[in-house]
Amino acid sequence: MLVFVTSHKGGTGRSVTAANIAYRSALSGRPTCYLDYDFGSPTAGITFQIPHAVDGVEGAGPNSGGLHRYLRGEIPFPEQMDVWGTSEQVGLRQRPIGAGPLVLLPGQRNGSEFGFTNDIAKRCAELFLRLEEEFDLTLVDLSAGRSYASQIALAATATPTLRKVTARWLVFHRWTPQHVTAAADLAFEAGGILAMGKEYGHEPERLQESLRFIRTAVIDSRGPEVGYLDLAQQAFLRGCDTELSDLARRRGVGRTTLLGTVPLDPLLQWREQLISDHDVQAKIANVKTVDAIVNLTEKLFDETAWETV
Ligand SMILES: Nc1ncnc2c1ncn2[C@@H]1O[C@H](COP(=O)(O)OP(=O)(O)OP(=O)(O)O)[C@@H](O)[C@H]1O
Ligand SMILES: [Mg+2]
């Protein structure tokens, strides 16, 4: 399965949530890979704690380099990093018993956004096909907004062979009026995913069925975590929540198109990283956050979560 993660705004929590989904998917035994298609800022190596890939890889030879070089046709295949073994994070240095392979395909250091060409889309399609053969889940972290990365992914997945492969689109947003509006724009308005997909020959209904939203860093306005707030603030927060639910429903970003919600987590607030069970046991991260990520991971593979409502 190919899963594309995107957002209209920057800083939504798209990359760190997606990396954690990849981690949970691999822990559950599924061979998983994560592609850093955030061409302007390929920093996935930080989240996976791989020192020589913190902002992409340096590779300049005929057989080394990141996704940028591969897509430009400079190398035959992009570098693949085995996360178990190259990560410096405790608990990731060895593959846990029962876990599947977890592989990162990093971007190129000092790489930048590049324009769309048919050759790039063709190479991208070939790469997706190869990865689809090898992995149960291929997660592609796209640059924010109406990006070339999204354009390339939509063009690649519209090719006849890839059309047969299950592809899903996840649009991440924070729980604020600007973010809800922007997420709806990216999905449904001119130049957005559905419109651009249609241009490349995707069937609009099928593409829409494969698209879901994810809310990140959300404070539960009725949860115990707001207990420390002033009563007036609690009431205000609940009012905001109601208004946002209303806005989301009107813009097509409501419950029926929601894949899940990730709560605000103190660990993620301060640091982009994979949350291990050890972090939860040590009470550094909240169990609710991991539950939400595991739930999202399972829903990706649960056909009932993708039925049209
Ligand atoms: N659930 C959460 N709770 C608290 N902080 C979070 C949560 N999710 C993400 N963050 C933090 O928000 C910041 C932005 O997250 P991230 O980099 O994943 O977003 P992004 O949408 O990929 O951003 P960009 O557009 O810059 O690539 C990071 O510092 C991250 O650790
Ligand atoms: Mg990111």
C-alpha cells in the first residue's frame, strides 16, 4: 500500500506523526518504508535519529545519494537506510523480535524543490512499484501545500500499473480555524489534490474515497488535561471546539472523513521523535498518544475505515 501524507500549512505534525505510523507499522511485523519527499527540507533523519541523514544524505557518487538525485535521473536507485541498526535511539538499534524491516529513503542534503517533468514522474512511478513489491506499507511524506511533490505523486499513481495499487492520501491539520480551512482547500478546491488528480486521469470518486484527514496536537476540551485551566478558559475552549466541529463539517473535514486525532503530547511538543513503549513506561510520553498512532496505523489497513459514507 502507498500512503501519501500531506498538509496545506507547515508545522502541522505531518512528518512526525507519519514517522510514528511507519514505526508502529514495522513493530507490528509489516515491512515498512518511509520516503522523505519534503524536497525543500528533508529532515526525516532527525525524527529517526540517524546521524548521517539529519538533513538528507550527502551522496555525490554514481551510486549514492538521496531521493532528489534519483528522481533527477543522476543515480539508478536512492539510498535506503535500515532504521533498525542505524538509528541512535535506544530501542531502535536492533530490530525488535517480531518487527518487520523499517527503511528510510532520505532526501538529498541541500536539495531543494524542483519542478515537474514527465521523466521525474516516470522515475517516481518505477520507484513506487519497486517499493510496493518489497514493503506492505510505503509512506511518502510530501512537501506542504500545492507542491510539486504532490503533483509528481499524483502523476505517478495515475500510471496504468500503479492504478492497481492501493493508494491513500492523508491530509494533516491542527485543530484551528485556519488549519481546518486550509486542509479543506488543499483537498477540495482548485489546484488541490482532487482537482490535480483529475487532471492526471484519476477517477475523482475513487480518489476522494482514498482521502482522509488527521487532526494533530489536539487538546480534548472535556478531558482531564484542561482541569488546571480557569473555568472561563475551559468554557471558551469548549465553545471553540463546537465552532471548529461545525466549520469542519461544512468544509467536508468533519467526522465522516476523519481518520483519527492525535492528542497534544508534551514529548512531541519539544522533540520530533519516534515514541517507543519505553517512553510511555517512563511516563515521558502519554499512552493516549501512542494509542492514537497505533489506531491510525491499523485503520490504514482496515477496509471498513475506507468505505464511502
Ligand atoms: N501531537 C503533537 N503534540 C505536540 N507537538 C506535536 C504533535 N505533533 C507534532 N508536534 C510538533 O509540531 C512540530 C511540527 O511537526 P512536524 O515537523 O511533524 O510537522 P510538519 O507538518 O511535517 O511540518 P513541515 O511542514 O515543516 O514539514 C514539531 O516540533 C513536532 O514535534
Ligand atoms: Mg515535515
